[in-house]
Amino acid sequence: MATARRRLGDLGEQIACERLIALGMSVIERNWRSGHHEVDVIAADAAGLHFVEVKSRTAPVSADPLVGITASKKRSLTKAALEYLGEKRCGDIEIFFDVMTVVFDGESAHVDYYPQAFIPVYT
């Protein structure tokens, strides 16, 4: 079961990367980890760095994949982004927290991209 779910996630992330590239972004990292924190995709464009959470599901879905972006997930993504910025010494750069959902239905996939899906609250 976990293997099938991982394959679904990997395929969703691949489709997300292709979409980001089509939008003119460069994919810098995939599945970047620091401790317990992970960012699915880190991409860059002229505006700055995009930390992208990818949610992949198989139709029919019982709830919008965005439901998976909980307060806890937002905190984890924010911590991961801060760790990434510190480790890579990115300096003064604009950052964005984006979400991409991929819903597979047979051979097709429906993709929705939510740029600047949330603004973190630093506490």
C-alpha cells in the first residue's frame, strides 16, 4: 500500500515539476529534507523562490486535496523553508508558498496550481 501511494506521489510531483517548468520556472530541488521537514518541490523564477507542496489523489476524491494543507503542514513547510534559506545562504530573496494538486482519473490528470497559497505567520 505504501509503495503504491509513494508511486502516486512521485508521479504527481513529476507532473507538478513539468507544469512549473512550463510556467517558466526552474526546478531547483525535489523532496528536499531537513530533519523531519520536507519540501516536495523548490522552484525559482524572476520573482523569487517557490516552496511547492504537491497533493496527489486518485479520483473519485472525497474532499478537495487542499484540505491536506493543515496548519501543522504550513508550519512544517515554513520551518523547512527557513532551514533551506539558512543552509543555502540565499540572502534577501522573495519566497512564496505554493500548492499544486494533481487528481488522477484513469489515464488523465487534473492539475490545479495555487501560487502564494498561504502566507506564513512567524512566531
